Amino acid sequence: MIEFESVSKTFRDGTTAVDNLSLVVPSGQITVIVGPSGCGKTTLLKCLSGLLRPSSGAAYLEGKLIEKSPDGLALVFQEYSRSLLPWMTVGANVRLPLLGQRVRRSERRSVKTRPGCSG
């Protein structure tokens, strides 16, 4: 379950990206966040992923307060040029988060990408 409890995020320049949002997404439910550029979608996801702390309120994953990047949660931004490392193969980019989780090299190498993808 994902829960946002009165979450607000205001940046140093005074821009408020999210203002007093409360939302509960039950486990297993697919939820889509839609809105125009600049309405706070990415900011909200960064709060969920632990990359940003809300200015006020709290975000929870499975009932636990999110204070750092939760184990088992991954976030890939739509603009791939900022998320992927272009000098690495597709497979190497896919396996990269496993380094931070201290997965053994042999296990990382067993992760395969789809046919047709290099890496």
C-alpha cells in the first residue's frame, strides 16, 4: 500500500509542486497520475522513492514511513538520457541497481534483457 498523508513540497525558490495531497493506493492496485508538465507528478514520485523529502506531511510504503529509498522500489524517469548511462549496454543499465544491493556478480550476470536488446 502507498499512502500520502497531507504531503506538500515547496522548493527553496518558493515554488509549490505538491500542496496538501492525501492519497491511499491499496496494494495490487494500478494507479495513474496524469497532469500537465509542472503539476507535481515527478515531485510526488520522488517523494515516494525517497529521493525528496516532503516539506510537510508524510509518505508511507506498506505502512512504513519513507525516509530513504525503499528496498524493492525502482523509479525510472521518462527522460532516459538522464536516467541511463549511455556508455553502458542496456543490460548493464538494467543490472546497475543490483550493485547497490550488493548482489553477487554471478547473480547480476544472470539477469537477461529481452531478445533484440544489446547487453
